[in-house]
Amino acid sequence: MSASLLDRRKFLMLAGGIPFVRGAVALAGAGAVETLPNPVGYATISWRRSQFTHALDTISRLGFKGVQLLGWVCDDYAGARFGELKARLQELKLLPVALSCWGVELDPARVTDQSAKLHEYAEFQSRLGGLYLQVTDAGRPNGQYSPSQIKALGEQMNVLGKVATDSGVTLGYHPHFRSLGETRGGMARVLDATDPRYVKLIADVGHLLLGGSDPAEVIRTYHERLILAHFKDVRKDIAAFALKDRTLVRQGNYCFCEIGQGAVDFPAILRAFRDVQFTGWVILELDDFEPPPGGPDEGARRNKAGAEKLGLGV
């Protein structure tokens, strides 16, 4: 056996004993990238409601540290089954990072008191050991809302933010495609009308790109309010259509794809993370997508591989 081969084996044995240091650069490989400190989770939205327990098992098996749940989970598990869900999440070592509050209606044209429903979500998420609640607005992308309507919407969101805070969780606004917050201007109107102490930001890079925003710019501008980022990619053909006419895209399906397969400039986004020192949660999310032959499980595996290539430590 040659001396060079012996030296290589000795090196590999020694390297195996070197502890992983988060934020360090990989020791070998020409394509090594810096490992970012952000914890990474996955959203169950990729799977059908009937596949919920399977989704949790898959997310855990792939090594994700947290999970984002849909609002119906609160309806299904708030009663006698609550302990079952909490025990299962603990067993799988999954932190319930965020809960989507689908039952909260925030229509700027018709502002109504949503605090009772928000309180249900907040108490559920708090008891579960979670961190954040996610809300979207129910406005129209091209809706002509008056300053008084936007002000009333902001005041209602502030109330909801205080309800969340009182329960020990944090409210995050998610600007969503096909809503008032779809565009950069619409998102700014909502955020400007709300109190930064009570209404934070959940930035979805896919929705931001589709709406014509620069995700990296949004992260830099609102970094003090940013609590969570959703990572998904946008199909290149859909992104091109959106540049010409977003109306066509709003009527279609299958806008998104796995990380690294589409039009989102993730390196620019991660540079923004570093610039503003954002070390919070990243949730990989794949909704409104064409499932690969292996279904949502395969989509999750591809998303994990894409995130790891970026330097996210799953």
C-alpha cells in the first residue's frame, strides 16, 4: 500500500473526529459553502390532510428540526387529541415553529373582530410549545382600498398581535400572492399600518418574487420585523409569465417548484441574511406545485438537497 494512500486514510480518520462547528466553512470539497446558523423546518402543506401523521414522520426522518402546521390542526387536535399531537411532536423532535391561521379573515373592505378565533390559535400554539402564528390578508391584489380602510385593517391586526403576545406567541404577517400584500406596494401599506411591536413579518421568497418584489431587498428593509422566512422556488416559465401579466398567473396552478430548480435568486437572499444577521427560522414550503413521481415525500427530499447546497444545515 502506498504512503500517499496511508496518509489519505489517516487524514480521513482524523477528520472524522473533528466536531461540526456551525458557521464554519466545510473542510473539503471545491464546492464547499458556509453553513448558515438558521434552524430549518418544513411545512406540512405539501401533503393532504389525511396524510398528516405520515407528513410529520417524513419531515422528522429527513432531519428537519421544526414544522409549520396548518390551521385545521387546531380544529382536529385542540380537544382530547391535543396530548397525542404534543407527544408525537416531542417524540419526533419537531418544534411546532409556526401555525397558519387560516380561519382568521382580514379583509380590508370589511374589517371584523377576529380576536376570538385568533385567541384559539394562540392558546393552542402556546400550549404546544410553538413560536409563531401566521396570518395573511384577504384583500385583492388590485383592490382600491382607501387610507381609512387600510388604517382599520392595521388596527385590527394590532389587536390580534396583542392577543398573540398575551398568549406567549408572536404574530407574523405573510404577504401572499393573490392578496393585497402580493405587490411590494400592497405589502408596504399593510406593514406601515401596523405596529412593529405586535405585527412581525413572515417573508415567503417565492410569493415575493411572483408579486414583483425583490426578496433580498424586502429582507434588508424589514429585517427588524422579520421572524421567519419561507423558502420555495418559482418555476421559470411562471416567473416569466408573471413579469408580463400576473393576472394570467393568478388563474393558474403549479407556480412553485423545489429549491434550486426555478427563478429565485437564493444566493442574493442568503447574502441579505448575512448582511442583516438574520439567524431565525427558515421553513421550506412546497405548495401549489406539481408533485414529482415520488409525491410530496420526493419533493421534500429534493428541497432538502437544494437547501443543503445553499449552506442551510438540515
